[in-house]
Amino acid sequence: AAEPPDWNAVADVDTVSVVTTNPDGSLRHTTVWLVVVAGRGYLRTGSTSWGANVERDPAVKLLIGDAEYAFRADSVEAEDERARLTAAFNEKYGWSDTLMGWFRGAHPMILRLASL
């Protein structure tokens, strides 16, 4: 895995692939949205298989273009930070983000990507 990315340099990337480990040990590749806030990367999900994988094992890989990065995905629980990040996702993805909110539910999992 490469050194962590320059988050500001990848802030305009629309989608990335997050790689998690399924309960049977196989890898799950999932295309997700990425936001960068204050020089850090964040992902978000609702009740998904890859989200359950992160809860079980927070070690993830992120594929951005041809580069692969290893991270620990930490859940963001502070409501003020969650509100700021939700606004960032909405600003970046607009009406698509609003529409997807119906599927994610009222309290989606927001993940801060921390270097291993």
C-alpha cells in the first residue's frame, strides 16, 4: 500500500473503491463516495455488507485511481462533526446525496480514514 494520499489533491474524485473483508475471508470491493474535510478523507454507508465488515474489522483498503492505500476506518459519532460531514457530502453530491439518504437511513455510518 502507498503512503496516505494528499487528501486535498483527491478531494474532487467522485468515487473510490473500498476493500473490506467478508466474514468468510473473501474481499469485498465496493464503489463509494468520498469527501475530504479539513484535510481528511471520509466515507459513508447505511446498513450494508461492507459497513458490517468495517464494524467487524476496521482495516480497509482504498483504491483511488491506480493507487492503493491502507487505512483504519473509524466511526464518527460526535453529532456536530456528523452534521458538518453530512453537509459536505450534500454539497459535493447534491440531489443524488439527498436521494440516497432514503436508502442510508436517518443515522448512516460515517467513517474517518486513519492511517495504519
